Amino acid sequence: MVQSMLINALAPSSCGVTCGLNEECRRNFVQIKEPHSFLGIGKSCLCSYGGRASYLGAFDIPRPGSWRVEAGWLFKGGDKGANLDASCEQSEIANEDILMFFFEIDLATRVQYALNLEQYDIAKQLRNKLTEVESEVIKLRENRRGPAAKSEAQDMAISILRLRAELQNAIQSEKYDFAADLRDKISKLEAESLTASVKARAFENAQYAFRLGQKVKHKLFGYRAVICGMDPVCCESKSWMESAKIDKLTRGPDQPFYQVLVDAHEDPNLLVAYVPEENLLAPVKQDKDKFDHPYASFLFYGMDGAGDFIPIKQLREKYNQRRHELPYNPQDEDDGKDA
């Protein structure tokens, strides 16, 4: 499985031993006076400080057979007790999904850079590693959403046709016990096929109230956040849904859920949350206040004129979302002439 790590590095020795950057990382660390954070795979780390993110060191991904999942948080908070609070929507799976997305982009960029320099052997090695990461991303996505619902429903329909043919042969051969078993299998498959078809339509025809990069506010907990991912239904585990009391929601789990980046100044213990649509509010007025998050620099180009974030092209393609265009406001042009 995928090894994804999020490490707090507060001393050069910690960084040198844990992320394997050693001399290069130590040289960079000398220039950084404030605590900073590293996230990475193998010997590659994303160094995040001062609102910026940059890569240090070479990408060295271990063999797929030795990969395992380890997701952590940049900030560690104490236990807030059993009462329902913002931490109930914290999602390790969403955090891991974002990190793997970043690793995928970074590897693709390194492949292109190597090709530009005509370093074809290096480009081939990186391309192989990128293929490994892409396969793991697909596995993670299937673990969250299940197999592609549309193809799953089609496969089930083919299986039902085959079983019905076998049923007809069993009846003609007077193998009634076998025919009864086949009827039970067909009934079960038809029910599963209906569920898969409904899920496929949900993913294809999902209607979202919020868009990528939009600033939102949590209706219950009050923190500011930015949308960085979305699912048409809840794709978390049953244990997570029980902990987050999803069954108590008005719309339950069958509503859009959003991966959101939480402003680090408002809740440093909750960087990534998985929030149901009914718990989010769009700001009444444009929110152009400062928003800090270590992931923002690689998920978004920056902020637009309305204060929302502009998602990178790869993020829009991941969720099949169109580019958002700000409506034309003549007042803006007049204000520019006055200035």
C-alpha cells in the first residue's frame, strides 16, 4: 500500500533522520528560524513554511510490496472529550487523498522536467514510479467510492443474463434444486445491480451547492474553510460515520460531502475535514481575509477578485469541474478608472 507521511520537523536532526534529506535539508533548515512542516514519501519531502511549499531531495519511492498507509497531522491537539465537536469530521482518508494527489502531480512535473533536459533514463524511472503511484491512487479511490459503479452495474447485468440462461436449461433438464439456487442468485444480483445503478447515476448527475476553491463557513462549528474536494455521497467508513453522527443529519449520508481545508489560524488541530453539504454556508459577503493552510500553495493558484481560491487545472480535472468565471461587474471598471 501507499506510504504517506506528514511529519512535524522542529530540529535538523529530526528531519535528517526521518525524511532522509540529510545535508541538503539541513542546509535549508539553517535558514529557517521558525518551526516548519514536512510531508512526503520515502526520501522526498514537501517543506512548508511561511505560506509557501517547495520540494527538497530526490524522490525515492520504496517497492510497492513494502508500502503501507500512515497518515498524520501537521498539528496535534489534545482529546476534547466525547462531546461532538469539529474533530468528529476530521478525516485521515481525505488527508491521504490530498497528499497522494500532490505526489502524483509532483512526479508528473519531474518526468516532464527530465524530458526537457533530455535525461531519458531518469524520465523513464520517474515514469515507472508515477505509474505505481497512479495505480495506488486508483486503489485508494476504489476503497473510498467502491469500483466504478457504472462498469460494475454493466458487469452485473451480463452475469444476470448468463444466470437466466442457466436457469432455463436447469428447468428444461428438470434440475429443480439447481434452478432454485439460480433464482436466489439472480434475485440477489438484481438487487445489487439496482444499488450500483443508483450509485452510478449519483456520481454522474451529482449537483453540488459549492465549488472547488470556494470559501465556506461551518454552520455548527463556525470555522472558515476552503473546498478542495467533493463526493456526491458520503464515502467514509461506517465507523467514521458513526463517530460523526451522520445518521442524525437531516439528509443523512446520501448528500454531497466535501473535503475542506480549515484555516490554520481558526483551528490548528483540524487541517482537513470531511463535511456534509448541509453543514456548510457560503459567506454572505465576499471573504477576502487572509487564509493560511500548508496545502493551499499546491492545490490553488491563488485567490481571485472575490476572495475565493482558484483551483489548479489538475484538481478541476480530478473532480470534473469547470473553470469558475467571476461575473462581470461594471463597477469594478469604474473603480479602476477612479484609481
